[in-house]
Amino acid sequence: MTSQKKSATSSWRELASRIIKSEMAKRSLKYSDLSERLASLDTHQSADNLRNKINKGIMGADLFLQIMLVLNVTRLERENLIEILKEIGVNEDKFL
């Protein structure tokens, strides 16, 4: 894999990580709280496992969507996603 591809992959992982952390912070939730909420969907992840996956931004789309659901995220605004991508150094030309 080229370094450019790694960088692009890292950016998307960082975006996923920041989205989840931001939504958790808005709700003052800990990883243990998130683990309990996911268990209601029969998704069993320890708090430590969630922390590792979220910090690295490495998770399947299914887990990401389940997390969004249990956090009651009703919408992700494109402008907010672009702002985060800019913060992590992704060239704005890529969003057009």
C-alpha cells in the first residue's frame, strides 16, 4: 500500500474516531456506558475493546452504525465532517 493510500485511510479512521468521541462527549458517556448500550443490541464489546477500536478508528461499518444508533445520533452534517477533515490535514480539494 502506498503512503498516500495509508494517509487517506488514516484520515477516514481519524474522522470516524472523532465523530464517536464527540458524540460520546456531548452525552457525557464513558466507554463502559457505550458497552452497556451496545449490549442492548446483542453487540457485546468490552469497554477496553471499544476504547481501542474507537481510538484507532478501526471498526466495521456495522459497529459504527450500531454506535451511532445507541448514541441517538440523528444526523451527521457534511459541513461538520469537512471541518474535522480539515483539522486533520486533508486537502479541501478532495471534498468537491
